[in-house]
Amino acid sequence: MSHPSVHNNIPTRKMGQNGIIQPLLTDLYQITMAYAYWKSQKDRASAVFDLYFRKNPFHGEFTIFAGLEECLKFLDNFSYSDSDIEYIKQILPLHVEEEFYLYLKSITAKDIKLYAVKEGTVVFPRMPLMRIEGPLIVAQLFETTLLNLVNYASLMATNAARYRMAAGKLQLFEFGLRRAQGPDGGLSASKYSYIGGFDGTSNVLAGKLFNIPVKGTHAHSYITSFSGFDEMKNKILSPKNDGCPKNLLELAICFRKKLVSLFNVLLSEVNDGELAAFVSFGIALPDSFMALVDTYDVIKSGLINFSATALALHELGYQALGVRLDSGDLAYLSCVARGYFKKVAQDYNIPYFADLMIMASNDINEETILSLNEQVHCIDSFGIGTHLVTCQKQPALGCVYKMVELNGQPRIKLSQDVAKVTIPGKKDVYRLYGEAGYALIDILQRSSEDSPVENRKVLCRHPFQESKRAFVTPSKVERLLMLRFDQGHICQPLETLQEMRQTVESSLKILRPDIKRTLNPTPYKVSVSDDLYQFLHTLWLANAPIGELS
């Protein structure tokens, strides 16, 4: 399910599509180009466009493809409303013919074919993530919207996947809504971080719309709202499994007196307002008590007040969840916390206390997690916000949308920057695997060529460097571009977010560890067939101007 619009004046479209994603979510030049095409009588021209990127993000050597679901819903719903046409009339010159607006009103995606890689698949530079075939004007009008839907989604999913690899089996929660790029950016961040491997989000709306587990604790303001015991209006809590209600504050104070000597701190250093806040929070949420323990002093106050409250809750049949550390030396403080919890578990014979969750937050990024891994820490989970949702290390992926064929004739874009030269013609993409089960290389072929065959030698060439070539005998061949949209309909059932998560996990396993490592990863090879190589360079020479010396 995709999120509906949060703007009341934009209607939610069918299939749960985000109401913001509509034909006018585009650049003006797409519409002016459409008019120029129409004036040039190219309305019957047939085109092929490739959507791809040129460089992997985050100094890495892989990318996770995401955003396909929204692209398919966009095509499925594509049509200009009467109000859309009226607005376009206001922004185009007065001399534009009425017939053009009638043409726009008639446009749908019924004549479009969209081939795409499965969402959640690991992908690489230059390979088409999507191939769009159909009427030139219609396919051109899709450019900005499809790029918008794929760029951030893929960047976000890749960022999340990198955090997941860094964190290993530790839990990861996305806490970035307050720092995200607007409400739609916040929802997208929650969705695609979950696809990329996060375990949950603090974003309640994302939880509702996407069925993502929602997690959260409380803010420092809750702690500082209490300055002492006299501010507590309710101190009573009933036991979980029947019995007489008890004064939870009195229980907590009693346990705190005993813990002071166990933790070797002075009672005068422990903050009473913090304990009042913890007890009141425990009364409100006794089955899900998790406390932020760094408002004053983690060691001299926070951990003792938490443990006292948790023991009081245990006395009434409830089990606390754990603590969150939001500042300070996270590795050291987590070890102190774990040591305290183990002492309590032993002295009070409460085994689960030793394993209470320790969550860390505070502007954590991928490098922070890797650094903590090198230290001795006892952190169970991370709450990650700003660096994750804003992709601070790299704010954009840089996908492009290029025409590669028109009316059956190849088209090529040349550039002095070889990386920007397009690979012309209608192409298919295959992933070739070795005997160890890892992907060896991806190969682009002209669609007119026969598919590679298992256990049959294939010549793979670098698209631009003649000397770089190799024979590959694949033990397995995987076709990556599959038909996803045709004759106005989505061809295959849309996958759930859980299925996309599984695709990400499975897809990353087919990459060798050296390709996924953080420091100096090995580039994964994307090649072209010999036929496509010859085709590319023949067309390149035919279109490149011949210089003249004088």
C-alpha cells in the first residue's frame, strides 16, 4: 500500500497511489517538449528510453533499486484531469492550439510497455533499471516523475542496506521524521529504510500506511517536566495478574535505596524528578517501559532510577524493555549499563534483567556504527535519524532518462565525458553467476540477440575500453529486465514491503564480500556483448564530427 496525500485538496487516486504523484508532478519543459513534438507531427513516433545511473552512491560499489511500485501505479493512473488541462493552458503561450490540449486530454499509458528490474534487487551503473517503450510524447512526459520516484527511493534503500550491513544482527529503527525533507520525504524515508533492512520506524503514519512496526520511547522534555515527587498526581498501579493496587513510587524509592550501594553512587546525586518521571511513565505504559537515561547523568542517576522503576514494575508482574542512550560515550556507557543490569539480575534473581535492551541514538551514521563495532560495546539497537533520512553522505543518486531508439532506429548521446555517452538501442540485461553462487558480471545485450546460456562461454566487453574483455562461462543466467506494465495494465501482482525486504536481503547475498566492504570495495563489472560493443562504436563514429587541422 502506498501513502495517500496529506493535502486535502489533492484527491487520493486509485490503487492507494500517493495523490501527489500525478501528471503535473513534472518539469515544465516536459510539457513544452510535448507541444513541440506535437507541432513537429511526432505524435505517432515510437521511442525507447532507458532509466539508469552512472555511479554508485556513498563511495560504495552497489545500489538497491527501489521505487518501482510507485512508478507502476503512476502509469496505471496516468491521465490529465480537466483542471490539469485548464492549468496547463495558463502556463503555456496563448498561441498554443486547442487541438494540442485535446490531445493531452486523450493521453494514457495504454500503449506503453515498461520493463524493469525487480524492486529490491542490487544494481549497478550503466545497466537499465527500466526500459520504457511507446509513443514518443507519452514516454517523454514520464521522464521527470519516474526519475523522482526512483532516485530517492533507491538512494534511501541503499543507505539503509549499508546501515544494516554495518549493524549486523543488531536492531535498527528509523527515527528521522523530524529531520526529513518534508512530510512526503519523511514517509518515503520510513518506507524505503524498512525495505533496505530497518526493523521499524517512529513514524506513526508510515506505520499505518505501510504496515511497518512502530517504536519509540520519550523525549528529554518528559523527564524535565518533573522536578520532584510532589508533582506526581497518580502513584498507584494495579498488578498485572490481579491483586491489590500498590504505590509504585514507594516501591521504586525502596529499591533505589538498595541500588545506591550496589551501584556505588551517592543518593544525593540521584535526581528525584527523573525518578518521578520514570515512575509516572511506567504507570502509563507498564508493559512497554523504556526510558531515556541521559537527561542528567547516566551513571549517577539515569541507570539507577531506571533500574529502581523496572524492579518496582517487576514486583507487580510487569517486565521493562530497556533504556536509550542519546549522548556521551555510547560504547562505554552501554557497557556500564549492561554491567549494572547483570548485577541486578544476579542479586535479585531476575534473569531477563541481564538482557534488557540498550538502544543508542544521537546523530549516528554508518561510520559511527563501524567505529562502535571496533570498540567493546553492549548496544542492542540503534535509533537513527538525520544521517539516514537525509542521506547526508550523498544527497542524490543521479539517475538519468535517455532516449536510445526512435522509430526502430538507434539513438546515441555523445559527450567528451565518456561516462555520459549513452549505450544505444533496445537492450536486455543478464546477470551471470559463477559456480560459487556469486554474481560474476552483468552483461547488456541488444534485444535482438539470443540470451546467454548456462555453461556456454560468453564474451563480455567493457563498453568503452577495447582491451578490457573476458570470456565467462556462467553456471547460472538471470534475466533482469522483465515486462511489468503493458496494454494499460500492471502485468504482475505488486509485492509487499516484506517481500521487497526479502529481495534486498537475498540480492545482497549474491555479491562477494569484497564488493560490499566499506573500505576500497571491488567494483562489480557491467559489460556489453561483442555485438553491442561493435554496434555502439560504429554508431559513435558515425555521429562524432571529424575534426580538421589547418
